[in-house]
Amino acid sequence: MIGVVVVTHGNLGRELIRAAELIKGDLKGVAHVSVDATRGVEDLKKEMTTAIKKADKGEGVLILTDLFGGTPSNISLSFLKKDKVEVVTGVNLPMLLKMPDARAGMTLAEFADFIAEYGRKNIYLASAILNRKTEN
Amino acid sequence: MKRSLVRVDNRLVHGQILESWIPFLHASCIVVVNNEVAGDVFRESVIRMAVPRGIEVVFCGIDDFAQWQNPEKESDNHRHTIILFESIEDVIRAYRLGFRFEDLNVGNVQNNVGRTRKIGTRVHLSDSEIEDLMMLVRLGVDVEIRSVPRDRPVSFADAVGNTRGD
């Protein structure tokens, strides 16, 4: 199983996982790391190293982080390693919900690509959809 | 509004810069003055990708930067620039090499062994860093402690007076 680590500003990651579990039940192989102002980058890197090691069951680890260019993403990118660690930014709830069903049978690279695309596709402007429906 | 922000931030370009300072200042240029990042293709390209399109990003080692120019003096240039240093040590080095500025913003200095003074939640200072900043204050630099534009700026000189009184 591909491991997943959610790395975010504050407790966003923990709460996203909690919200996903409300809908989907217990999520296996998902950890989170909180980045806040009080902690140094080296300290955070140590926590990330531990979280990645723990999440890695041999098929690699996908890091989901919130904001490209933010500290969680900057730290995550330093762990990028081909076939071992991939990073996807802009984490959202649809991604977390899809993840358990999607990761079986995919390589890490495929899974990362799929989740990035899935997260992107699941943002809608509601009025645009409604207008489209009424036009049909 | 001041043209340039000279800032110490141990995280260099990160969320606070991208989402708070750039829009607040309407900055159109960021200068990252750092010996490790300048020339590191990976870190340079990550920062370039993170910064919104249309904003110029310049990477520069400390010595080169101090010799290169004094951006505050560019009177024909109406751009707002953010000049980032990773540490107080680095900005002091640039100052000693000739970089001059009227205001210094200290945004994030992470907690390390030896940094026993804490000002606000995000700035930790050692005795020698306090001395260095006091030197800047005596030389007429206005040193403020502020992570994001919406925070109330704290005058470094006042804050040090307060922590000494504790």
C-alpha cells in the first residue's frame, strides 16, 4: 500500500483526515504533520522523516500538502525522491476521500498524477453547473 | 508606503510572503539574498514556480548583493521590492559590506539553542543578535518585529527594553 502523509499549515491536515473519516470511516496508512510558527525547520524535517518512514510500506509515499511555496510544501519538496516520495500540493477533501480506493494497483507516480488531477477536477462553480443543467 | 521591504525570515519565500506581503506591498520584485539558495537550481526553481507570474525573482549571494546595487537608491524605479535575508547575521553582513536601508522588518527567526530572548511568537534572538540589531538602531535603522502585515508592528528597541525589564 502506498503511504500518505498530509503536511499542512497548522492542524488543517489533521482536520481534513478527521473530516474524511467522518464520511469514509477509518483511513489506513494516512499520517499528518502540522507546521506552525513555533517549530524550527530542522525539527519539522525530523518529524517528516519519521512520518515518511512509518508510512512507507515498500510502495512509496505520497505527500499531500496545502500551498505550493508555503513552508509545508517547501519542506516536503526536500524529500522528493523518484519512485519513493512524490508531492502533490493543494490538498482537498475530495482527494482524501478518493485515495483509499485509488491507490490499490497503481504505482506511486500514477497515484500522484491521478490524485492531483482528481483534486483539480473536483472544484466546481455551482452556478455554472446549474446554468448548464437548465440550458439542457 | 515605503518602496522596499527589507526582511529577515528564516523561511525565506513561504506562505506569509506569497499570500500576505506581496499583495500588501503590491510587490513586483523579490530579491532572495542567500548564499545557499543562489546557484541551487532546485531551490531557485521551486521559489520561481511559487511566486505569482509577473513578479521578478532575483537570487543573489550576500557579497554580490552588497556590491551589486543599493535598491533603495534607485529613484527611477517605481517598483516595490521585497529583499529577503535568512538571518540577522546575513543582513548585518550585507550592511557591513555597504548595503544601506532605513527600515528592517524581522519576521521569523526560529528558536535555536542560544536564542534565549523571545519577542512575539516567531522571533527568537541571541544576545549577539540583539547587540547587532541595537547597533542598527543606533545607526538610525528602524527595526520592527512583524510576521505579517496585519500584525501590529513591535518596535525592536521598545521590545528589548521590555524583555530586559522582565
